[in-house]
Amino acid sequence: VGSEFDVRGLKQLPKVEIAYSYADPSPVAVQALLGSGLDGIVFAGTGAGLLSKVEREAIGKVRAAGERMPVLVRSSRVGNG
């Protein structure tokens, strides 16, 4: 009830997807998410939550082209450590 994340005044929530990272991914999924008009992408990374080189390059191409960027959040899938 006393949360700082009060959403009662919102008419709709932002469109956000989760991208699961893995070793040697194809850039196709990240490119599709970046171009889909989402408001945000959560990258569930491996280990410390790092993005792969392929994912970083796909993001860099969108930024270099000056296209609209969703909010990008990096997270880790590991339970601890």
C-alpha cells in the first residue's frame, strides 16, 4: 500500500520484454526487439549480467542510426555470487 511504485494514476503500463542472453546468440532476436517499438527491454544476462558482443553490436547499430531506443536494463540470472 505504501510502495513508491504507485501505478494507480497510470492509464497503461509500458511495453517491456525480457531477452535471455546465452553464449554466441544470433542478433535476430535483439534486432527484432529493438525495432518493435517497445518501451523497454530487460536483458537477463549470464554470469554477472553482461551482454554478449553480438547483443552490444546490435544495440550500437541502432544507436548509430539515430533510431528510437527503448530503455535498456541489464540483470543477472544467477541465484547468488
